[in-house]
Amino acid sequence: MHQFSVVSKVKWKAQHPNDGNFPKIYELAAKYRVPILLHIDPPNGSPITHLEEALDQHPNTNIIFGHANAYNSPNNIKTLLEKHSNLYIDFFAGFTAYNPDSFNKLRDFIPLMEQYPDRFMLSTDSGYGLTTEQAANALYETIDLFSAETALKVAYQNYERLIEQQPPTDTQIQKIKELTSKLGKTEKYRLNKRLANELIFKLESEQK
């Protein structure tokens, strides 16, 4: 899916967002409620057609469009968000703020992000094509343009929500059963994936 990037020739590269093993990966991601981030270029034409097919065919899979604002317009992103409730947007603030190839300004995206505050997340793309300082500054410059509520959601709460909704894996559940049995514990736990991992570490430490 990286037609113009440095990984465009690697053997494992997919041709589009619904290619190869992607459908099976989407099903697995839905089972464990794990989001999947796709780096798609170009952000138009056939790759987006296949992205929409994947979103429609896997409505329980949360798909993050990585760096969707790069070489893309707010209107194009808005069209996708209107049609697909399982789509999230990774916003590479530094590209829009500092890359000379950007044909938009940060302010151009703010109305859309305020309209869909639960569907955007800030990112740096490790400052690709920028200095580290520019990539970091762009995050704060974007946050300063938001309402207070949207700033919190886009800065970290949307990430946090996607993480916290993940259920424990079968492996974690089995491990907890084994550890609690050895320790003679009979408690019942209500856990997500993160809490299950913390409990496993706690139970293992109690055995030492």
C-alpha cells in the first residue's frame, strides 16, 4: 500500500487495504477489539476504494488511516468519516504545519476534527521529513486550536479508549487460571487486556 514510499518494493507489501491476508487480519482484530493502522498512499483512487470495501466488510474492526492528512484534503477525509463509523484518523500534524508540500494549513482541519472529536488522534510519524522539534511543536500548535474537550480527546483520550476496550486474550485468561489455582485464590476478576497483564505480573510476583 506504499506506492511511493521506501517500502514500496518489499515482498510483504500489500497491493491495497483489502489484499492478501488483510481480511483475516481484520477478523482477528475485531475478535480482540484491537485497532489496525494502515499507511496508505496515495490517499485517493483505488487504494481508498479498497479501504472502503474493507471498512464495509468488517464493520466491527476499527481501522486507523495513518497520516490521512498527508497529501489529502479535509473534504476527502470528511467523506470517509461520514460513511464509515469504524474509521479513525491518525493526524500527522507536522506534515500539515511544516512540510512545504502540504496544500493545507492546520486551521483547515480544525472544523472537521471538532465535528468528529472521537475519531482523530495526533501523531508525529517520527518526524518523517521534518526535524524532531518541528514534529513536536506541531502537536502543541494543533492542540492550541481545539476546544478544551476536543483537545483532550485528540491528544490522548481516543487512544486510551481503544486500548481500554480490548478484552483479555485466551492466553491471558488461561495463565490467570493457572496462577490463581496454584495460589489457591478464588476471586473473580473483571479485566481488560491491560489489567489482565498487570494481574499476571502481580500473581507471578506472589509466587516468588
